[in-house]
Amino acid sequence: MATPSLRELATAVAFDVNRTIGGGHASIELLRRTFTARGWLDGPSHGLIVAVSRLTPGTNILAYCVMLGWRSHRAAGAATALAAASIPAALVVFALTVTLVRVDRYPAVQVVLAVGILVASALVLASAWNLTRPYITTAARRRALVIALVAATLIVLGATPVRTLLVAAAVGFLLPDSVGTEGSAPPADAPADTEASAPRSAPSVESAAAGRRTREPQR
């Protein structure tokens, strides 16, 4: 897997984080697409970083960026990614706050904001599908379904996100592998039964002739 330079890391993070509307989920999805396309990140690493960023206190997108930088250049990469994600965003928020107080009454501005929210929602759904697809399109989909039901029940009961994540992780850890793999087809490289599958060779001419001689009566 390739490693970005500090400049490439800062440019990618600043560009993707500071051009979205709708929160950190949309920014995380854009970062995933950029880093995956450039060979800097793979699916399992992205899933791990997302999970850890959900457990850390503070803003999830900043935690995600810090871990992206840490994977590449340790402390220097973490500081670079954090600065690239937070400083431009703070300036943009300040400018929007001053501007939107005066122009948000115009219909054109409201349309632009609505379109931005729709795009951000689509990115959030794409990010959620990318995280869950490896688990619902394989033999482990029943395990994923059980974990999703447990999480949904906790959300309905009013549990906090951290407690929901911890309980879902515990349920996934305690579930046996048979919940996800029962009834699945055997692996393609599994050895076949040689006795049952091996073709039977036809009897040779010599053995057939020998059998006829033994059956002929002696004169």
C-alpha cells in the first residue's frame, strides 16, 4: 500500500473535509474514496478507523483525519491532518456565519443549501453501504442481522451511541461463527472425495481374457 507525503496528505484532507455540507459523515466518505483511489487506504483499514473514531471523544471527522495521518507519518502526519481538517473549516464556518445572517432569506441561497444537504445525505448513505456491504453480501449476513437488531433495539430504548457500539461489539464477539456460516457452501479449494469422484477405469483386455479362460471347462 502506498504512503502519501505530508503535502499530499494535507492537500487531500483539506480538499475533502472543507467542501462538504452536512457533517463529518459526508467528509469521511469523500476521504475514503480519495484515499482508496490513490492506493493509500483499503476497506478493512477504513472500517477499523471509522470504528475507533466513533469511540473517541470529540468530533468523529477530526479523529478520523488524525488516524489517517498517524498511519502515514505518525505524530507529524496526525498533526498535519488535524490542521488541514480544522483550520480551513473554522475559517469557512466564520465566513458563512457572517454571510448567511444577511443572505439566507434569499430563495437562491435556500436552494443551494437544500441541494448541499441532499448531496451530503447521499454521501452518508454511500458510506454506510460501503461499511456494511462486506457483511451482508457474504455468509456472515445472519450475524450482521443479529447485531443490527440489537443496535436498533438499544437505539429505540434510548441508549447512548457509545453504549450501543459497545454492546453491539460484545454481541458480535460472543456470537459463534456458525451463526454466519451455517449452511454455506464448502470452499472451492476443498479436496473432493477421491474414491467417489475418481473415474473407474475399464477392465483391460488381458484381465477379460484371463477371466474367460478360468471359466472354460477343463478337457
